[in-house]
Amino acid sequence: MKKTNRILVHISFLLVLTASVFSHELPMVEPEAVGLSTERLARIDKVMETHVAQQKIAGGVTLLARHGKIAHLGTYGMMDVEAEKPMTPDTIFRIASMTKPITSVAVMMLYEEGHFRLNEPVSRFIPAFKEMHVLPPEDAEDSAQPVPATRQITIWNLLTHTDGLTYHWNERLGPQYTAADITHGLLQDESTLEEKMKVLATIPLLHQPGAEFEYGLSIDLLGYLVEVVSGMSLNDFFSERIFKPLGMNDTHFFIPETKRQRIATVYERTKDGPIARKSQEPTVDGSLIYSTDYPYKGPRTYFSGGGGLVSTAPDYVRFAQMMLNGGELNGVRLLSRKTVELMTSNQLANTDVDFGFGLGFSIVRDKSDLNEIGSVGTFGWGGFFFTNFFIDPQEQMIGIFLCQLHPSGGLDLGEKIRILSYQAIAD
């Protein structure tokens, strides 16, 4: 990025902060003030600009914070190529599964209030999940005939995706999810969490609770748990208990009409290479059906704790900084330091997986997990539409990468930006 453009981004970001009615924003400083190199951070700009020029992405936003201060905020390309609308610091993105860590925090807030233990069955609050059935292994004599679950799903199982739920792309259960009209949050839906979760309880689990890790609708069910325990809709709980306290003014399940023009358009990689604007008509990918217009069209009744939020880089960094601070931001405490320690420690030591996962976040367990530069103990997650973030307690650093691209065709840009963030450390 040219120096003039960098200054414009800095000024526009400050204007965004000034417009906020909250005072929770992270200060913006020169990189050297927090041990980063301006010259080396420029490599992020070069890589992002190259990807835009080669039509691999339409545009994106990158943010790097260290020691509680924002040292890099880059905006690249267009939020809408056809409309010639440039990317801005306050562009709104569909963050999809980056919703999951926020829902997990909501659950742990209620845990801290004494509403439940993590090893309690979720059926204590949602009775429909008391007597679940499970698909036998595929090599079983009658693999299509469900058998009774040998144990109940616990809240811990849901937080760690060891409950037996899956997503629509699973070949064995995806067709049943689609036939039952189970949603995942990335499609207009006129139902509620309560309605869909009760239907989900009638469908067999993929495996016995606690037996395996299977990424799925666990966090949507936890979103409903938040509603039942708190007596609030998930939307209201997020707004009143998380977003307003943290000053996350641009994070929503459904975009207010006044902000509609700020959401980035979704593009897709084509077989020939360059990106193309993704149709707003639903995309059918096997049993998975999704759209891009769900944040601003439809009845606005289904609050997907697993994937429904939209947000901005300046908003999400406040959530991330709260986690890095051990549950507190600018005098507002959402969680105890001990709870954050639990959430960001590996919970899958007794399972047959080759990665670390905590309560809502992936975890770098030890040096064997690192085949490129990084730190043990780093945690984070990503989203369906090509977004991700990482939080590094050792380096006191947060990185956020936001694009709107699906399918991405195997593009590893987010990982490259993470590497370029680390190589910029200069202290």
C-alpha cells in the first residue's frame, strides 16, 4: 500500500472510531510502538494487493493488534467490484463460524453464574435431547438402523463438538438434515431456534456422545441453551450482555437497513481462475444449501449461534482483545481469567484427533502443531466465507483476516497473512 493510501486508511479508521457512541475502541499506534516493523508489515499490503490485481479476491481487510493497540489496518480492493465500491475499515462481513466463539463465551458467562455444570446433560434444559439415537458404524451389519445412545449429550460435548451432531455436508446425515429442513444459519429461514432444535433432536447422531470430534450444529444448539437459561433471545443476549458492553456496534445477526450498503459482496473462484460475483440465489452443494442474502432478507427470526453473525474488523478485535485480556476489556469483565484459561486449553487430549480444540476455539497445543512460525497456545477460528482470526497470548498479538469468497478454490491467503503477521515482529 502506498504511504498516501496508508494515511487515508488511518484517518478513515479514526473517523469510524470518532463516530462511535462507545469508548471501548483500541488505540491505533505506529507499529514500532508495539514491537512491529512498518517495513515488514508492508509485505501484507503487497500480498493482498497482488491477490486483488490477479482477481483471486475482490478485496479484504486485515488487522493486527499487539499489546492492546492496533498497529496495522489494511483495506484492499473492492467491497463490490461491479458497483466500484472500495473496501473500507468499517465494511461489514459475513463472519459465519467466527460466530461460534462468541456463542461459546455466552455459554460460559451463564456457567459462571452457576446455572449449570459443563458435564451436565443438555437435556436438563432441553428435554427433547434426552433419549437420542445413534447411527451404527458404516461397516455394521445394519448401518442404517439407529441404536439408542449409551450416554447423554453434555454441555461440554457441545462446546467441544464431541456430541455426535454434524453439518449438512456429511454424506450419512446431511440428506436427513435437509429433508427435515434443518438450517445452519446461512440461509433465509422463517423458523426459530426452538423449533429447529426440537426437530434436530429427532434425527440420529453420527456417533455416540463423547466418542469423536465432529464439526457440526453443536453451537446452534448451545445458542438455544442460552435462550432457555437466560430467558432472552440469543439476539438480545448478545446485544445486551456482549456487544453493547464491548462496544461492538456493527455486529448483528441481521443488518439494520441503515447499514445495508456497508456489507461486502460475496465472490467465488471460477474454474478459469478469476473471481465471479456469487449469485444471491441459493447455492446447492449436495445436501448443503446456502445463500449470501440471509443477513438482510427474510423474516429475521432464526439466530444461528453457529454461523449467523456479521461484523467488522474493528468490532471483532474488541472481542478478541477481551479474550486476550483474560475476559476483560476497558473495565468491562465478561469472564473470569480462569474461565478463559479453560476455554483456551486443549480439551481433546483423550480423543483420536491430531489437533487441539478448547471450548469454542482451535488451539496450538505444542511445538508439534507448528510447522511454520507461530506460538504454542495460540487460539482462533475461521468462517465459511473466507474469514479467520488468531489470538497469541505469548506475543500479546491478534490477527484478523476478512474477505468474502466461497468457494475459495484452496486459496491459502489467510494462512499467508498469519505468517506475514509473525515475521513483522521486531522486538
